[in-house]
Amino acid sequence: MLRAVPQRLADMCEQPDPFVFPELPDEAAAALDQFLEDFYYQFQQRYGVQLYRWYRGLDERDARRHRPSSTTLPHRDPPF
């Protein structure tokens, strides 16, 4: 006698894994790969300068945050 596997209730707080991919035929996988490569290329062509500015700004802000301020007093104790 076959028994049905009991379904568990959905947990609305549980986040599904966004990178669980279904099985695809070879042709579909190749077509999807080509689409993603074309999309990425076109995206970089259109928004590359803006992305460069954004990430350069993040690097500059990060460098400013970690730069010692000129108001920091030197330590008077020897290091050891």
C-alpha cells in the first residue's frame, strides 16, 4: 500500500533559496546562458560609467572613514 508523503505547512518567515535551479534540457540551458551573457554585456554598456562612479565613491568614503584624523593625539606610552 502506497502512502502519501504528508505535506508540511508553509512557513511564511522561511525564505526560499533563490539559487535552486530546475533541471533544463541542454538547449534551454545554452539559450539561458547566452541570454544572461548578452544581458550582462548590455547592462555594462549602458550603466558601466554609473557603476564605476558608485563604486569609486564607496572606496573613497571607506578610505576617509579609516584614515586617522589629524586631531588624534599621539600615544605617550611606549608600544611594548
